[in-house]
Amino acid sequence: MGFALLVLPCRSKIKYVLFPQVQTNFPALTLKSTIKSMSEEKLPFTGFSSVSIHGNQNKHPNSAHITPIYATSTFTFDTAQQGMERFDGQQEGYIYSRWGNPTFTDAEKVIEALECFNLKDSNGAPLQVKAILHASGQAAMTTMFMANLKPGDKILSHYSLYGGTQELMLKVLNQTGVETIIVDLRDLELTERTLKENPGIRIVHIETPANPTIQCVDIEEVTRIAKRYGTLVTVDNTFATPYLQQPFKYGVDFVFHSTTKFLNGHGTAIGGVLLGRDIEFMNTRATKWHRLLGGNSNPFDAFLLLQGMKTLEIRMDRHCSNAVETAAFLEKHPHVEKVNYTGLSSHPDFKTAQKQMNHPGAMLSFELKGGIESGKNFIDKLKMCVRAVSLGTVDTLISHPASMTHYGVAKEHREKYGITDGLIRMSVGIENLPDILNDLDQALSTT
Ligand SMILES: *Cc1c(COP(=O)(O)O)cnc(C)c1O
């Protein structure tokens, strides 16, 4: 029928470097999981998928196999005494769904287990962190910033950031008397100098890899410097997922995800999660702020997230291998000026990515020759890849920052951040590789 497999002459001579530790499983998985089995014994999970599939073993009514969608706003008390004890914290139990819900709990347990998998605390015991599920990545970030900052405090961050994060800092948090200082956190000397000169910095916020130039910040080095100045370190791990990068390994205080992206993986729900290593803080102040700010998740979205996470490992393996091949294909293409992918040795942060990630991941961007018109033409000619913002879904999503996400940003301002007129951002999906490459090739060759 109309399908023809494109023979790609470039594939044999591609010049890209695979990370030496590329593999489909985490190495040396010796740590016993902290998850209780039905018989309350610890299960020695040896791999990432087992954790994401069995990472919560809460029992549900009627022997339900899959976590039910607890579509209930409130929970009942048998007696006034029981109600009092739950409010008082003497008895565990749900009260009201803005405060917590069993479907949320199951999703939280899985994400905690994934972010801690194979990690130890400073005493050599399995690392424990606490997750709070939120309505969105933005809501999770708001809880974290509001619970930790007071007027006069400052945030230090990197200039390549998710747009919503940057706007939250510069338009909302500034109204609470919190100032944000943006520098290039890849410049460690500058990072240290900024911390020294600004004793009010309370949080160093890292997003790595970052949007849309796929820049990477060295989590270990920046955390080491930040800790000398007594500041908290927060990492947005959305692009990498815990499968590719576990920031708690480097002693960071908080990790975030927009679960909307790879964790859900199917583009069916908005969600976010905040994880913290200070369990006491998470159970008290962070919980309080989460409840009062009202950014709670909802049972249906939490259910969709739970389903999505079960296939995280196998999806990521396919996303990643497709991305490596796609980057190699694009780098050879005559209509492509430049490819930003941390799996290519030409990327300025190749070494940093190699150090802290298990694989360069599924996000890349590339510059077309011919500026804004060729960018728009290319996008319009795509036949299978989807024209959309967002990322991390099973299908390949392609966007054109100059005409979409960064349309309102002045040209000289965005170019300073590497967002040129011809820049195309790609979240490589898990379709069959030849179909992705065929689509790119036909759209590029007629551009
Ligand atoms: C999408 C995204 C966010 C915001 O998350 P929402 O779920 O849209 O609120 C934050 N950081 C990164 C890196 C993102 O990609």
C-alpha cells in the first residue's frame, strides 16, 4: 500500500557517542525494597519495572486488583471519637480529599520508590523520601516555594528554565517579597560568587536537562557549593524521569515532576509531585501548605498516572533508543544546521549528562537552515509527528518555539538563550523508528 520503508544512507556513518553505561536495566540492583509484601516481608525488587508495577501494595476493598478511583470528596467516621483521633493524628485515616485520598497515596508510594530506588541515606540505610501528589507541576512547585520562603529570601536559578517556572518566580513569587537571581549555573565559579554575595539565597533551583536547548547543570557540583552556603537545593526531574536520573543521590532536598509528561506518558492528565527528603518537614509544613493552597490532585488523574507509570521503563527504553537514532539522522541531514542532544559529543553539556544520567533521554531540539519560515514550513508538512507543545507522551511531539511557546519573547532576548528562529523542539515518541524518520525526512526535504 502507500507505505515505503526509507533506506537511510546516513545511518552507518553517524557520528554520535553513546553513553557507555547505556543499558536497559539499572546495574547492581542489590538494595532490598522497603515496600511491604502481603505477608509484610520486604521484597528484594531487582529492577525498575517491578518497583513501578508493585511499588504500592495497599490492599483495597473487595479484593480489587487495580487501585480503584476513589471518587469521594470526604470520608466517614464511625464515631465522634474516631473523627477527633483522625484530626489529631492519633489514628491514621483519610478525612477529606483535599488532604489526601487512597488513589493519591498509591501514586505517591510508587514515585517515592522510584526516586529512591537503589539509593541509601547517610547511614547506609535505604533512602526514604515523602511525596505529595498535586494537581499540576506548577502546584507542586508553588507548595515547595511557599512552604520554604519568606519575604526577603532569594532563589538562585539557571536561565534555561521551563517557562511556567520562570514566570512563577518573576511574576508571582516576587509579589511575596522573594527575589529570583538567574545566572548560568553551569559556571560553577559564578554560582559560588553569587551565593557568597547574596546571603539571602535560600533555594538553588535546578532544572536539568532544561527546555528547549537541553542544557544540563551538574547536580552534584552545584549541590556541593550550595550546601557550603546552607541553602536548599531543588531539582526539576521532569525531562529525565527517575529512570534516567535520581537527584537525591547527590543530597538535594527536593525533587519535582510534572507527572503530565513521561510519568503519565500518555498525555491523559495534568499532574505534579513534590518529593522531599526531610520527612518531618514534608509531614508538617509542606503538607499544611499543600492543603491550604488547594493544589490537590484528583482520583481519576491519579489513577491514570498509576497506569502510565507501570510501563515507564519499557517506554523510556524505546523513547531513548528512538531519540539516539533520530539525533543521528538529523545531524547528518543537509537541511539541519545543528542538533541539540546530550547524546551527541557536540553538545556542550555532554559530559555533565553522561555523569549524572543513565541515558541522554528522549528530548532534543534542532535548528533548520533558513530561519522562521523554514521552521513553520517544516512543522506544517509533518504527517505523523504531532504538532503540539508538552512532551513525554508515547507519540512524537514537535513544536516550534519561535512561533509557539516563545512567540511573545523578543527575538534578541530568546536568541541569547539559544532559541533561534529555526529551532524545532522534539519529544521523541515510541512509534516505530522508520516511521518517525520517514516523516522527518519528507518534511525536511520539501522545506
Ligand atoms: C510541564 C513542565 C512543568 C509544569 O508542569 P505542569 O504539569 O504543566 O504544571 C514544569 N517543569 C517542566 C520541566 C515541565 O516540562
